[in-house]
Amino acid sequence: MLRPSLLAEFIGTFALVFAGTGAIVINAATGAITHVGIALTFGLIVLAMIYTFGDVSGAHLNPAVTIAFATARRFAWRMVPGYLIAQTAGALAASGLLRLLFPADAKLGATLPTGSALQSFVLECVLTALLMLVVLNVSTGAKEKGITAGIVVGSVIALEAMFAGPICGASMNPARSLAPALISGHREHLWVYLVAPTLGALLAVPVYRLLRGPSPEPAATAH
């Protein structure tokens, strides 16, 4: 039987990629959404999914976040593989549906550097480190449905996408970049968006520990 937490991660990541990259695809076709609208779409869908699934799965929606939570001892390592699979499957399902809906779109919202790969690597690393530091500080553990968490995390994602998106895409999420790259065939520089967000999220953990001290062992979950 599929665990509710895994189903929540599948649906939540599906919604994130469908709405976020869907906004990119629709803007490319119509010009109606604009870059600011795309950034807000990513932030708002994350905010909505935290309020929807935060108390079920923690609404990680991001393999880098899951790995960093486990590294920070805020999430059980035994749960990590299932979360990564569910997140990746949700993202792939969203990109697959967008391909059916918009067959003429070549990139499906794939993240690609505007400048050099190194520039985007550093940007993605720093952006994700800042995001993860915020997540660690506003969340209470693997599960979260607080008033503060959704607003703050969604706002940070929108803010970072707003200013850095035109250069690096502001992915901050390996699943969000992997799915459109695989479905569209635009896999160039994909390694940047798999490695840099994961590294950035991991870098946030020791900074968090310096600020807050070591975290206790994660509590067992029934989900």
C-alpha cells in the first residue's frame, strides 16, 4: 500500500512542476505571464502545497531538501529513497502531461544557463543554500503546516526566482530540472541543476547547526 506521505510528495511535486514550468511554457506561447508572473507562480504553488501536504509529508517537494533534512537529523534516512522516487515520478508526470498539452514547445521549461555553466552552478548553490537555511529555521521537523512556513518559504522561492531566474533558471530543485530535461531532450548542463542545488542544501546544514546547535534524532513517523 502506498504511504500517504509518498502520495503527498508525488502530488505536491507534480503540482509544483506542472504549475511552475507550465507558466514558463504558456508565457513562451502567449507572453501574458511575464518573468515576474513565473516567479510568483513558483512561490505560490509551493506555498499552497505546504499548506495542503505539510502535515502529511512535510511538503519537501525537492530531493535536495529531503537529503538536507536527513543530514540535519530532522528526517529519517530510511524514508529518503521513497521520497526521492515519489518526487521524481511526480515531476516526470507533470512534464509528460505538459508535453501532451503543448507538443510544439521545445524546452518545456527546462533550466538552462544564460551565461557560463560555472556561473549558474554558483548561483544555484547559493540560492539553494539560502532557501534551505530558511526552511530549516521556519520548519519544526519533517512535518510542517505552520502559518509562517508556507508564506516564508514560498516568498523566498519567488524572490530568488525573480532576480536569478533570467541567468540560471533558479531551479533550486533537482526534480524540477530533471523532468523537463528528460521529457524535452534538453539535457545539456543538467548536471549543474542536479549537483548544485544538492550541494547548496547540504551547505546550509552546518550553518544551521552553528546557529541553532545539533538537532535531535528524527522521530518515527507512521506515514
